[in-house]
Amino acid sequence: MPTSKSGRLNLRIAPESLNTIREAAAAQQQDLSSFVLGAALDRARSVLAEERLLKLTPHEVNQLESALDREPEVVPQLRAVLRRVSSRESGVG
């Protein structure tokens, strides 16, 4: 599906930064615009996913903090599995 390229982004950047980005783009065999656009889109998607999917309500933050503050519970089944794995690694049993 063809896309229309009607938007434009102008950016002022220090020469050293520009050289670094050009070098990285060349290492990836991309032109400068494609490299910068790809990196910006990756970061934008990551930020939006975190904002949309991982945002906690104040109530959820309180629940998380309470859970982290509680003493850990011993799970007998997990303790047994860890003992078995530990004894195998040490050659016992």
C-alpha cells in the first residue's frame, strides 16, 4: 500500500551528533531519513505502548506498593522444586 509523504520534520542538531547518526545509518545500510524515522517510530511506539498498556491507576499503584511491602510467602511446592534443582546441580541425589 503506497503511503503519502506529505509531512516534514526539521531538526537542528550538533555536528557530532549528526556524524554519529550518519555513521550508524551507513552501518545499517540505510539512508539518513530512513534510519532516523525508523528509530523515532520504534521509540514512539514503545512510549505509547507503555503509556497505554502499563499505566496504573492510583488504586493499582497502592495495591502494588502494598504487595511489595509485605513479607514474602513461602510456597512449599516451589521450595521443593528449588531443592530438587539445587541437589541435581550439586550432584547430590
